[in-house]
Amino acid sequence: MVPISAIDPETKVDFYAGNDKSYRNLVPLWKALDGRRGTFYVSHLVHPSDGFKTLKLYHKFCGYNPIVINSYSDLNSIFPIANDHQFIMFETGHEHESRGLLKAVSCFLCDNTKTLEEKKIINSNAEMYFDIDDALVKLCNFLKLFDVKFIDKIGNKSIGIVYMSFGEKALRGVERSISTLRRIGYSYPITIIGNIKQGDRTPKGCNFIKWQGQSPFDSSKGRNFQFRAGRVKPCLCELSPYDYTLYIDADTEYIKPIHEGFELLSKYDLCITQEKGTLGKLYNQVLAGWEINLSERDRTIFEIGDDAENKKFINSGVIFFRKNEKTLKLFSDWGSEWLRFKEWDEQLAFMRAIHKNKINVKEFDIDWNSPHKTTSTIIFHNYGRGIVRSNQ
């Protein structure tokens, strides 16, 4: 599936050359690009000769800029480590070999009609260029195909997104998540709550609130169970500077617009997302280490009652909430409930707190917080893999 082409207007453009021929073909466009240049990556086979600063590519790309390539063999080489980037194919000749990656390319810049006709069948974002200046114009037109729409209010209510970020891995996750929101053409005020490392940098355009409470990391706990989100998440309602807030975990991607979630807060106090599994089936996997949560799970089923065993489990990685007395009390009760067990899973405490409070709740289906990318996914949540969590 070709990614949607909305890109932050300030986003730089990266280049990659896997051999000297690709490098020579890309250099003229790189020179013309000027102010939008990102990083020019090269393989160990390239011998730069034009005085440009290049970076040898070994394991990964930095950031999530679109990448211009010149050949399908180069695309084949980098695809496994760059498939969250948009690829722009700058063709300087007609190639018969595509290595099955045509649909991975977001934009084709073609220098002859035969190539253009073939690529138009695959992607409407295919343009023929006549010289480097023309190629540059068409590249820049593609980059601004959709303007990024900034929204900070619904009526007289302020809206915004809150992330929780502790450690460098989490901060990189936040930056990546924000870039995917811009990629689909939207931007909102963003606040990051936590600690920011690496020179105390804050991603551009974001507010930062330093976490004053206890660190969420507990080194006395077992591997993969040391992060205690229950020490922080129940405080997010009070800390949020917005009337309508989306709290979202750092290991997420926006696949489709999420504005409906904010709009629903005119009718609901809280919008949360269901998982596929039920509460009764939670944590039964053998050897997963989840037995530490079984007693809390069983207590939660008992206290909620009313066939709670068959109730869908909820995931606190995506929460829309309206800041009012009811939600402030709900989040406070969430904190109190978490303190009863102080375990790795703060979501059981959240379910008990919701049960205790008379609050107007909208439950989204899994598409709003999905562990898989499908045609219906709105938010992809790469949870359970620890990609944004590391001890300080």
C-alpha cells in the first residue's frame, strides 16, 4: 500500500545511493534541492567525489524523512530497514526489473514516456520531468500534496495531544508518532510529560512538562515488567493543559484521521478502546510471566461483577478525555486503585475506577488502538515489544 503523501512542510528529504552509478545520478537533484536537504546516505560501495557530506548507512536511518532513490536494487537493499519512510523513485532511464517493490514507492519521477505510462498504472503520483529544475519542481509539489492542517480548538474548547516520555527510546517514539500524524495531514498542540534526555531537547512545536513524581521505572521488578505506568497515567488529566485531550502512548502511528475522537468529547466524558480479548482470558498464557497479574485480574472480575469475565479488556494506550470534575475524580480513583496492587498493568485499575464512577463513556473498537495494520486501522499501537521503554 502506498503511504499517504502528506508531509510536514519543514520536513527534509533524504537520499540513498547504493553504488557509484546511483550516486552520480542523484547528485544533480541533491544539488538543486538546497534548503530541503536532509541526509545523503551511501553504502560502502560508494566513493563520493562531489564534496558533499555523506553518511555511510549500516543499520538504520535517522528520523522519518522521505527518501529519494535511483534504482530498485537500492530500494531492495534499504526496504527492510526503512519501510516506515516514503520512497521517491528518481528514474534516470527505463528499468524492467522492479524486484516486486513498485507499490512501496510513493512517487515516481520519470524521464521518458514509456516509464511514465507504466508507473501511472501503479500510482497516480507519477510525473515526467524534462530536466533537473523540472524534477525539483515536481518533487516539491509532491511533498506539499496535502497541506498539514493545524487544529487547536473545537468551538470554544481547546484540544491537544499528550504523550508520556521517559528516556531516549520513548522520546524517539514520540517524534516518530508525531511525524505519522503530520503525514496524514493533521497537526494538533502537543504536550510531552516526562523527562527529556539528549541535551534536554524538546521536539519542535511541542510543550514539555517535567514529571515531578516518582520515577515510573522499578528496577526491583523482573525484565519487561519494570515500567510502572500507574505512577504517571492517573495524573495526566490534572496535568493536561487542554479541555479535550488525547492521551496516546509513544509506540503508536496514526494511519487515518483521529479528529472524530475529539468531536465525540462534546457528548462523552471519556473515549477508550477495547481489545479483542476478554477480561477472563487475560494473562493466561503459559510462561509469559504474567502470573503476577492474575490475582489482580481475578479481583477485578469479582468487583466489577455482572459477567465481567466476558467483558472486553480495555487498553489505556489511547484515551480521549474531557477535563471536568467527573474525569478528574475518575483519574484520581485510577491512581488509588493502582496503589492497591502496584503492578505492571495499570489497565485493571483503570477498569475498576471506571466501574466506580458515573461517567459517560464511549468504547471504541480495536481499530482505534490496533496491534496490526489493516485497511480499517485508525491508530496502530506497537505494544508488547518494549520498543520505547528502557530503564534510566
